[in-house]
Amino acid sequence: MPITTRALNRALLARQGLLERMRLPLPDVAERIGALQMQYWPALGPALWSRAHELAPESPWHAHSTGDLVTGTLLRGTIHTVTPADYPAYAAVSAASKVGAFRAGPEPEIGELLDLVREMGATPRPAAELVAAIDEWVVAHPGVLSDREIELQRLYRWTSVMMRVGFIRVPAEGTWSKRTPVLFALGPAKEFPPLREALDFVVRRHLRAFGPAAAEDVASWIAWNITPVRAALEAMPDLVTFTDEDGRTLYDLPGAPRPGEDAEAPVRLLPWFDSTLLAYAPGRRTRILPDAHKDHVYVKANGQLKPSFLVDGRVAGLWTMTTAKGGAVTLVLTPLEQVPILAKAELVAEAKRLLEFTHPAATSHEVVFRG
């Protein structure tokens, strides 16, 4: 069945709570919208605020303090926020990805090393301490890893070992807040599920959050080769399929929201590294990010993905936030295309509400629209 890019856009927005904010407990919202990309910690609040109905400013930190949400190194070796129930499957798939794989040879026998790192992770500590302990173990056990493997692993701070243990981030201060959590601690997975089971789970999570999606989209999101991902999709008998405007086969869950092209899309503000802009293969993100704007949003030099705003469901501009010495906070909206007058007024109102959420104690909240 054919499906248009605009219909794909509306399906994505509906699943992400960007057509209508979700009236659900915060962990349920996080589960529905998939693993939240969280390379930049201040993005957590705005990402959830844009999707959840009446979110209190302290809710994201409270959810971490109670264990309802966890944040750790997962998909593509980058930081994501998920629920503890979803964490084991994401961790298993991430450890088996191209990022988590050993780079210069077959999988080595490192059970003893993993036990050591797990034991250390029982107490929150800086990543540097774990890396130093791994280095010491490798020196004391020559021949377990090749010299080339050791060289590559040191370059990537032993990512392949760390991802097999399954760490989450916790705050050094002991209290969750706007400060970036920098300590590493053992995650909620005592053991990872079987890999095939984990892959099926994560694939279905991706479709629920970002579908309809092609095999290459899922593979890109989880940093796997496309062949096993396509095989997993084709083996799921309940999935429905569509054909996009480029002729690609897209897969989806049968009961997932697909509201159609005519659904009204309100303006929305997306934070740094928003998952909706990364959940598809590069070059296949036009359902939400127009090609004309991608070089403005994505900074290739440092891999940064800037905060953006949506008009009629697609990226139409960027935003920045600054705080003055006196406590006044300002959000600047910079359009990348002509924005209708009504949408401009809606953006200003939405931006002010975001400021009130992120900086409830600010002396003033100002929104500036440039252009």
C-alpha cells in the first residue's frame, strides 16, 4: 500500500505526542516515544515537556531518582534515556552492534574482565577509574587481546567492554538535577536477554515510536547491519507494510497510529539531538526534516544537532536559549523559511511556556522572533 511523506509525518507526530501531548505517567510516555537521545543533558526536560501533558519542571529528575527512568550508553554508543524495563533489551542490542563490537578480531574471552568491571560498577564511580582498571587487567593478561585491538579500544575508552557490562549514569552530587550525571553505575539488567529476543523487542519499539520505517532506518538507529534487521522484520507475521514515495518497503505495527495527511499539526519545539531527527537512515529524514534545512540543523564539524521548531509538522527553524546575569531568560526563534503569521504567534506562546518550564524561577521570560 502506498503512503505519502506527509502521511508518514503525521504518523510520526502522533506516536511522539507531537500532535497531542500524552496524558500518561512519565515512564509510559518515555516508553511510547522510544529511547530518547540524551547526549546533552539539558535536552531531557524539553524533550519530555514537548510530548507529555502538564509536566512539572522537576518531573524528569524525580523519575530518575525513583528509578522510573534510567540514562546510559546505549544505541550507537550514545547516551539514551529509557525505562528500566526496556533497558536490558536496548543494552543487549547495543552491545552487539557495530559500535559495541570488538574491532580487530573475533570476540575474545573476557569473562574475568567483565566480572571485575561489574564488581567495580556496584559503586558509582568516574568512567576514568573503570578505564584505568581495564587497562591494568589487559596488561596483566597478555595475549587475551591483540595489540591492535588494545590500541583501538583505548582510543574509544573501552566502549566494547563497558557496553557489555551495561552502565547507567548517576549524579556525583547524589541528587538528580539539571547537572549532567557523570558517574557510572551498574544498570538495571542483571543479565541481558537472548539476542534474538532483544532484537525483536527493540525493532518493535522502534516501529511503535517512529514507524512506519524501513529496515535501513531501524538498522541505522541501532547501528546494526541491515541484513539481520530485515530478516527480523520479515519474520514478524503480524506487521503491515507500506511503500513510500521512493519505492522503499516500510514496516509497521498493525494497530499503530496513522492519522493521515489531513491531521492538524500544532507548532512544537524540539531540543538538542531530538530522537525524531535521528530515527531514520541519513538521507531518509524528510518526513520531518526538509532537505533544505538539514545542514542548518546538523553541524557536521562536531556532530551537534541543534534545537529546532516545527511548523505544520516539519522543521521550519531553530531556537536558542540564554540566561542573563540578573536571572532573565530569553529564547530566540530563528526561522529557516517563511512562517505564517498565525504560526509565528503560536510559536512565541509555546516558547514562553517552555521557558516557564525550564526556568520557573527566572526573573523574566522573553521570546524573540527573528525574521
